[in-house]
Amino acid sequence: MKLSGIITLIIFFGNLALSFFVWWRNKKRLTNIIFSIFGLTVAIWNYLVYKIITSPDIETAEYFIRLAFAAGELVPFSFLL
């Protein structure tokens, strides 16, 4: 596996863990819920970037590129909540 794939996967798990931790600390506070949603959208985007990096062929990579663009569009919306 490429170093960039490993780094992207580590970032994905870091975003996921941070989102869960913030939500877990105070599940009823609106700020924690919104930050967790933002963190989850960033984590999904990171995972799709990882799938792009580790794609075996160009067709699969193109599919994940389209999904990554769609997931990337959710990040600003969750940031503005």
C-alpha cells in the first residue's frame, strides 16, 4: 500500500474517532451534534479519497472520484449548520 493511502486511512480513523468522542461527551448539546456531523462528512470524504488512491483500475477510480466530489459538497453544508 502506498504511504499516501496509509496516511489518508489514519486521517479517516482520526476524524471518525474525534467525531464520536465529541458526540459522546455531551450527546444533547447542539454544538457537539453539529461538530460530529461535520466530522463525519469529512471522514466520509477522507475514506473516498483513500478508495481513489487504492483503486486497481481507472474505471473504479473514476467512480470513487465522482463519489468523493459528491461527499465533498456535503462538507460546506455541514460546516454552515
